[in-house]
Amino acid sequence: MGKDVLIIGGGIAGMEASAYLSAMGYQVTLVEKANELGGHLLRWERLFPTQRHGKEVLSFLHCGIDGKIRVIKNAEPVAAVTRDDLHIVTLSTGEVITANAVLITTGYKTFDASRKEEYGYGIYNNVVTSADLEEMFSSGKEMLTSSGIVPRRVGFIHCVGSRDEKVGNIYCSKVCCVTAVKQAIELKERLPYAEAFCFYMDLRMYGMHFEELYKEAQEKHGVQFIRGRLSEAAENQDHSLLIKVEDTLTGRPLKMKMDLLVLMVGFEPSDGTQKMAELFHLETGSTRFLKMADEHTSTNVSSVQGVFLAGTCSAPRTITSTITDARAAAAKITSYLSQYSIEQREN
Amino acid sequence: MNFDPFIIPFSVGATFLFVWLFGKLFGWIYTLPKRDQKKLQRHVFSFRILRTFGEIVRECLLHFRLFRINALLGYMHASLAAGWFLLIIFGTVESKVQSGKAFNMPYDPIFYRFFNHAPAHTIQLQTLSFLMDTFLLLVLSAVVFAWFKRLRSKWFGMRRTTRQSRVDRVALTALWLVFPLRFLAESATGAIYGNGDFFTGILGRASESDAVFRMIEYPAWWAYSISLCGFFVLLPFSRYMHIPAEIILVTFRRAGIGHLRRFSAFADIEVESCSRCGVCIDTCQLQKDVDIREVLPVYFLRSIRERDTNEKGASKCLVCGKCAQACPVRIDVNNQRIVQREEFNSNKNFQPLHFEKAQYSGGGKIGYYAGCMTHLTPSIKLAMVKILLAAEADFVFLDQEGSLCCGRPMLLAGEFNGAAAIAMRNEKLIKDCGIETLITSCPICLKMFSEEYQLNIPVLHHSQYIEQILEENKITLNLNRSSYTYHDPCELGRGLGIYDAPRSILTKAGKLIEPDLVRKHAPCCGGSIGSVNLTHAEKKAVTTIAIGKYVETHADILVVSCPLCKKTFVGPNKIKVMDIAEIVADRCEK
């Protein structure tokens, strides 16, 4: 066969799609702008719903590609042209790569929580994001607030930058609800005497075992769930936080003191994803994620021929779903490059 | 007595118009609250009425404000209004001088040339005749311009013009016909009897035989009378009602009469004073950016007049006030809007909950009031606290624990009862703190405190306070190389006229680069609480276009002085957005 596939973005989707495509006999080049493969997985200590370590999944992904494909790190595409079904892509290193198919796996970035200024991220020291908390967990250090005390009350704020028209993100980021449940459990495991509160709009426990985890959080760990969106946070003299929330089940406004506030930041298309959209002239949907040719039948197909999508560049996804999507993209690319007759189907 | 049947249409029309107008005026005065009736009485019988006359001449006849918008537009309106007015005045004088009587028939000046065939024989009559022709020429030039404006509105400073209703178009046609027909009739008579002056004599001098003129003379005078009648009868039902209404509006306004919290006589006069000139159309961001036309004052006021308001027109508006500042009649469109909003409220007797919980802290000369919006942008309130500490002010953070709303959002939504209840409670809470000066970071609160509260202490926006302490050298700024561009918030700028304080601070802090539209022409950020039901997508479209103008200045930072503007502008932009208090706090040295 000997056809070339260029994969842009060495995160979960990029790694898994590379593994499958190289196993199927294609010459795969994987371009990653950082100096390490793994993307966001590098930052997640443990994964829902099983609490297994992120590292384990990462080493599984590495096994599929190490020594089998060409990986170019610290590089990103800067120009792309199409000539006779060939994509000619220039990298920031100056190298020019010619490929029969391109797979975009540039993924997401977490929402910049300082845009919700009323939550105090970047202003008050004890307001962190879910990603920051994950780093606190994985650092292995003792959990302390900025004033050096062990937090007694920790609030998890759901839907920060998701389902929020005011910041322009109307979609659900899918993973934050269950991440909050997972992180609350982890917190309780580390600090059994701390109180954990989750402030949610509604809990979307759609995945297999998610509901079990939610039940476990309540029954085993005593995590409290309050339905209501945070309205604002203010800092007290002792650097603890005073938060105002409405409990929408009782219909009453609440003022609560928290030692630590965790903002469950949602997904936005990463800078790389936005850049690839420009470079390859890919259509984006109203949510600014890359547009799939068909929401049911052509989820890995972009608006440009020979350019495919996998992972969170096209929608928020869990790790499980990202891996599945990467394999689907590999199958789709194979079908396209082999000119199978099923390619003639209309959407 | 001069008489001919063709004066009948004119007389009928004029009588109808006068009866109608006096009825209308009586109705307006009758429905005024007693307090306002007294104000009007005192005004009319005082020397201040002379200034009112002055304004009427300047605005209703000479149209100074229109001249300022565009010279052609000003000339067109001024020559029509003033020209016609002078025709009436000098026509009356001419007919009286000629007849030698102080009283003659009211229609005599209108059809003067028909009844007086003798050429002007005295120097007075010759002068008057010359002036009358001059004024007719002036008015006709206005009509020519008006036709031309239909074709090339851009030459008159207007990108878009009003879509007129049917009755307006018929009235317009009648008006446009009046003066050409008068010219025709006078020229015909002038040709036959040789009594035309330099202008109305043109046709007579140009032609040898007067047979044609004998044929058209009489029908022309009939047509002239009928067109006048048509115009007079349609006037009360068309936009031309603005001619008498504006005179009354100016008088009422000068007497100190204003809007009430319901649709009042004053509001009705304003509505009737709208000439539908369409100057407001180009200023409206909702029209330009998201194509919502119902909100345009010209159509919105028409819908009020036709008792046919729609919710979209009443509620979508940002209440930014750009249209009002452009309005040559100075109609208070914002108040018109919120009065109409009351009608669309489902919950007229709303009573706020959780009143008892708000508590403010006292114990300082200066009270700092952040306001709800500033609590949502905490970097602004932290910056203000830092500045107040640096200035060693004897201050207290009134609403540190959270504020009761000032009531303005409800007021703007037309929920007057709820707004009044909140304002009363908040006013008491503030007064109980015993402060001597109130400073707020929120222009929305500031507007409310200044206009609806009786606090009896100075109320300042934080930019005004910072300007003050900078002048008093209580703090100094270390100048740096940053360049700033400044956005005038609606409530602070157009709403309260505070334009200079923020600019004076910024020039002390770095380089100020102004965008194209500043001060009263500055755009709304799009986040206004003035709009009751603009969708997020519509707001975003307005915001994106507004911020684009600031990005074009290539300044490092877009400075705002309103927490709501900040909140609206912050996002994935190409320019950093900060409040003026943050700039000062970052830079201040004691």
C-alpha cells in the first residue's frame, strides 16, 4: 500500500489512530507541538469511573506506536496546500510532508475560568480549576490552601464555561459532572474530615458506572449535592471564600463559607484546533468545534476531502469515547484510501 | 370683501385644523398634574417665556440642530419652515397695507394676488411684493431639495431614511404641491395682469400671449386651495403634527415639565413632535448590527401614536440613548421606552424578596458602594479598596457583604413599583450609615442614586473620585508606556455626562488613543441591562462590532469604567479589557 497519513496532534486520539493506521500498513507521521506525547492525559492523575491511573492508559497508547511510526515533536503545521488529492503540509521546522490523508486530532483546551470573573479565578488564591486540583493530586504533596491550612470545606462548581450562553458556550462538556464526583471522592479519601459540596445545574451521569460513582460519593463519602449555580464568590479576611448560590430545590439563596473552590472547567476547541480550521479551510459549527460532515453517519469526516477528524477537536468526549473515535477514524481513512465501494454511499 | 368659491376648501381645512389643535392643546393642559399646570402658568407669565420663544425660533423655524447634523438637511428644513412662516407674516402685512384696514378676511393674504390685480404702486407694497417672491423662491428651493433627498439621502448625511406610512405620503404630496401650485397660480395671474414680481412674473415675461394663462389661472387657484385643504386636514393625522406639537413641547419642557411613570400628556406631546426625519435610524446599533427595526425610535414612537406598540419594539432596545442624543427635537426616547414597557410586564406588583437580609456597614466619611455588578467583577472592587487605602481615605466599604440592588434594572424594565420599593429601602440603608460622600464603581447605580434617590450628599463615580485625589496629590501615578483606548459607558457618558474624568486619569497614566466614535457618539457594549429580552446571539453581535473599533486603535488595553461593560467585553478578544480603577491601582504610588 505505502500510502502516507499525516496525523496532527499527539494526544489520545492521535496516538491511538496512529497505532491502528500503522498496524494496517500505512506510513504514519505524527506531529506534536509539545515535546512529549500524551496531551491532556499527562495531567490527569486518575480516571473516572474506575480510578485507574492515567499513566496506565498512556503507556497502553505508547505500546501501539513506539518504534512503529514517525513522530515529530516540537513542531506544528504552518501551511497546507492540496494538489491532486495530495496534502502538502509545511511544518514549523521547515520540513514539508506529503500525505494522502490528514487526520486532525488537535483536541480541546479547558475553558479560561478567569472569564467568569465573578468566580474569582486568578483573583482569589483559593479558587482553582479542576485541572489545577488534578495537578495538586498528582504532585503527591499534602493538600493545603494558600494560607497553609488543611481545607475543611471544599466547593465544586459544575458547568464553568459550559452550558453558559453568556460566555458563548451553549454545549455540555460531558466529562465535568463525573469528574467532579470523582474528584470529590478523591478529596474525601485524602481528607476524610473535609466537607465536599457539589453545586450543579443537573447531573449528567450518562456513562456506564457513572451513576454508581455518584451513589458512592453520597452514601460512602457524604459528598453533598446542591442544585444551583454559583452567582459570585468573595474573599474573606482569612482568604477563605464567601460564596452566594441559590438552592433551586428549596428556592432559597445561600451564603456559604468555603476554604477551597474548585471550578469544573469545560471544553473549548484548542488553539491548535482553531488554527487547523484556518489552515485546512475546515468548517466549524456554531460551537466552534470542527464540523463533522454528518452527525450520524460521517462523524470522522471533515468538510474538506482527505482531511479527517478524531477526538475532541470535533466535540467534547471522554477518554473512552476518544479512543473509540480514533479507531473509527482509522477505519474511515483506510476505507477512503482503499477506495472501498462503501465510500460511494451518500450520507 | 373679496370672495370666490375656491377659498372654501382652504377655509374649511384651516378651520378644522385650528379647532383640532386647540382641542388637543386643551386636552394636554387639562390632563397635566396640578403641579405641572402651575409650572406652566408660572412659565408663560414670566420673562423666561422670551427664552422659550428664542428656542422656538431657533429650532422650529431655523432648525439649528439639523444644521449641525448636516448643512443641506438643515437648509431644507429651515427654508421650508422659515420661508413658509415669513410668507404668512409678510403676506398678512401686505394684504393689510394694500387694503388699508387692520382687519380683513384671514384668507386674503393666501390668495392676495388673485384679488389684487393692480401692480404694487407704493414703495412699501413694492418691497413687500419683492419679499413675498423671495420667500416663495426659498420655500420652492426647499421642495426641490426634498425631492432630491428622496434620491440621494447620503448627501443629507443619512444612510437610511424613514419608510413613511400611507397617510404621511399623501400629506407629503399635498405639501409638495402647495408651493408649486401657488407659484403657478400667481404666475398665471401675474402674466394676465402684470402684477408678478421678479419670480412670479417670469412666466408672464417669457410668453407673448396670455390665452394659456387665462385658461389655467382659475383652476390653478382652485388646486392651490384644495392642496392646502388636504394638507391641513391630514396634518393632525400625519407626521406634520410635529409642526405645532414641537412648539408646545419646547414650551412645556422649558416650564420644567417632564415624563411621569405613566403615559402622560408630556409623553403624548413628544410622540406627536416626532417629525420622523429618521436621523435616529443611523445611530441605532440594533438596526445596524442585528437588523431589528422595531426598536427604531421613528417607528416605535409612531407605534405609540397609533396605539399599536409591540413588545419587540419596547423591550429589545438597549436604552443606550444614542438615538435620543441625535434627535433634533430632543425627544426623551429612553423614558418613552420604559413607560411603554410597563404595559408588557406580567408582574406589575412585584415585591422584592429577602429585603431584611441586606446590611451595610457604617463608620467612615466616605462610603464606597460597589454595587451588584462590581461584585461580579471583583478585581474592580479590590482595586478601589487599594486606591482608597493608598489615599488614606476615611472610608467604609458599605456593601462589602453584598448589596441590595439600586433598583435601576427594574426601573428600566418598567417595573416601577418594585423599583421604587427597592430604591426606598436602599436609600434608607445608605442614609443610616452616616457617610458624607458616596462613591460607586457602577454607573448604573450612580445614575439611579443621582436621579431617583434623595441622599443629600455628593455621589461620585469612582473615576471622578480618582481624578479628585490625583489633583490633590493624595496618590500619584507612575507613568508607563502602555497605550489605552477608552470606552464611554452609556449610563456614565450619555446618561450622566461624565466624559472627562476618565480621560484626565488616563492621560496621566499613559497614552490615550481615541477610537472614531467617542463621548456621546460612543457605541453601547451590547451588554446593557436596558434590554429586557435581547438574545445572547444578538448581544454578542453588537459586542463584537463594538469592540472591533477599539481593537483597530492598536492600544494595549481597552479601558472601561463600568463593571457591566467590562463583563461584556471580556472574552477571547484581541485586546485586554480593564476597568479604570484597575489601571490606577496597578500604577498608584502614595
